[in-house]
Amino acid sequence: MDMKLLQDTIDMLRSHIDSGTDIDWTDMDNRPVRDIADMLDAYELAHSRKMTVLACCILIQSALSKHGKLHAQDNERLTRMLLDGDYLTGLMYRIAVKRKEWKLLSRLLPFHKRMQLTLLKKNASPEILLSELKREIRSYLEQRSA
């Protein structure tokens, strides 16, 4: 696995997160996106483009994870997780737009909404959501490489 890609992407994300958001990245598990980082190595994209794709995947995975941990019994925690997830989703859009990844964004917008609805309708596991994200990114990469 390209640890440099993963570390560069995480560093880039940290630099984009406003300090006032108080989002806790210490619990971020990068294992789920390692497969996507490996998959990106197989494509001839500039390192910065790979970072953008991986950053969007990390943000979607993190936002869905935060939203998936919501419990109605704890209003303060519920609000915090909802706000954190929304911020991370917005950050994904900001990064993709800033890096002019319009086609990636046009793929991820409907995907993200589908995953939110999946979380709402049924108790989807993080593994299933990540598997769907990986398929979406592979499809995007195949179209961009063809």
C-alpha cells in the first residue's frame, strides 16, 4: 500500500479542517480506505488527483460513520455527531471544487445521498457502505481511464 498517499491525504485533510470545528480525528480509522488507496495505485493519475479522490472517500466514510453512530437518547451527542458529519460532507465538496474535480463530485453527490438513505431505512453496516464506496470509485476510475 502507498502509505505516502494515505499520509499526504490525511495531512491535507487536517490542513483544511478549521480549528474551531473541534472535530476529533483521533478516533479516525484509516483501515477502511486502505483498499481504495491500493486501488488508486493501479491507475495512472497524478498524485494530487489520487489525493483528492482518497480525501473524498475518507470524508464520506467519516461523515457516514459519524451519522451512523447517532442515538436519539443522547441529545448533545446526537447534535455533535450530526454537525460533525455535515461538516465533513461539506469539506468533501469544498475540496473537490477547489481541485476542480467536477466529474468526481457529480459521481459522489448522488452516491452520498443514496448512502444516507440506506442508513435511514435500514441498519447498514460500515463494511457494506465502504464496499459500495469502493465500487463507485472503481467505476469512476474505469470511466476516467478509458
